[in-house]
Amino acid sequence: MIRIKIGCELIYESPGPTPMILMLRVHSSRGGDLAAPDLIETDPPAPVSYYQDGFGNICTRIVAPTGRVRLSTDAVVRDTGAPDAVLPNAQQSTIANLPNESLVYLLGSRYCETDRLTDFAWSAFGHTPLGWARVQAICDFVHGHLTFGYQHARSTRTAMEAYNERLAVCRDFAHLAVALCRCMSIPARYCTGYLGEIGVPPVPNEPMDFSAWFEAYLDGQWRSFDARHNAPRIGRILMARGRDAADVALVTSFGPTRLTGFKVWTDLLPE
């Protein structure tokens, strides 16, 4: 068992009172691993309320005051310390045997245009074995096809655009892999959260940020895959999941705002 200190700080400036929805808390499925609730703090203080959306994500509602507001959270999470599971024999379910709640993750969505990628997906992966091997083949392709770089970030880039442009940040890797899995009749959902440099060499001069990965439904369970890193990692802390990034925006502002500060930390604590 290991302990991981996580948290973030976002600073916004608004010309007037601005309602916001935040997805900055740890996902309800990891709530039992928190040493204490990861509540959202605001500076200056503002009323805060919480609700859980249809994906199990914990959402925070605030009205940001005029001027500067600092939004932050800080927590300690217990984790097994084990890397992502690798299960080469995990099987793919037939459509007829999939649970009803998984079917939405077979459909196209805002950033995952299955209709535009289906022909390519079947030509590229139709010969691969069903199940884990097929999802891994998709990850291998996406990992090799896209070039990562923070300078490539664009909030409107879709899976098809990433495929054509071959430039990406982590959300683009996840979107393309999710779309290709869905094209191959494998339910897949987008995930975002914390992923620190635990058990891997640190990357110099690269700022800590939130990470994106995805889950595929195999053997009756959701399994984690990461097309960007394409290797098992330790210490994934899920914040939110959904059909794609549109369902898990960190901050949704109902009015003009400007982000002026952004920090994320994910640190392994001593035993």
C-alpha cells in the first residue's frame, strides 16, 4: 500500500459573478481510498455545493465572485501501488451479452466520430484477435501514430482530426483509442485524473498536469488502458469518466472568465 498526495490550484478572473461547475474531486469509486474528503476551497470564500452526475462524477457548483478567485483541493489517497493490470486472456463480449449501461459507450460522441473512423478501424484491426489483444493493438497504433506535445493542445480537436493531423496531447490519444474501440464493438469510455511519475523516470522540464486515459469493457469489467504512455503505470487516481472530454470538463463557466494560474501535484509520500 502506498499514499499519494494529490491536489490542484486554478485561478480565474471574471468581470462579474460567474456560475461554474467543477470536476476537480476524486471520483466516487475512489472515495473510500481518501484519507479525508477532498473538498473544494475557494479564495475568497464562496458558497459551495456538490452533486453526483450520471457517470458517478462528483461535481461542484459555485458562483465565482467578480475579480480573482482561487479554486483548490488537496488530499491524500491510498493506493495498492500495483501497476495497471495486464490480462491478455480477457475476452470481448458479444453485443447481445453486453449490459445495458455499457451500450452508450459503443456510440459516437462529440469528440469520437465512430462513423468517420469505422472503415479504417476494420481494415486496420479486423484481423486482430478479439478481446485484450485487439484493444492493445489499437493502443499500439495510436501510440505510434500520434506525436505528443503540450504545444499541440487544442480543445476542439476530435479523434478524426487527431488521426489526420498526427499531433496530440493525452486527451487526443484517449479520444482516438476510444473511437477505434467503439468501431470494433468494444465499449470504451474516457477517463481523466491524476497520474504521477511513480515508478518511472521523471521527465525534465515537463509541468505536472492532469492525465487522460480510457477504459474498455472486457471480461465483464472495465479495464484501464493508456494509449499515450502505452505501458502499465502506478497510481492512477480517477477524477471523472464519461463518453469523451465533453462529459468531464474540469471547469465549465457560464460567463466570460480567464484562467490565470494552474498547478497540479501528484507526489508519492514516504512510507
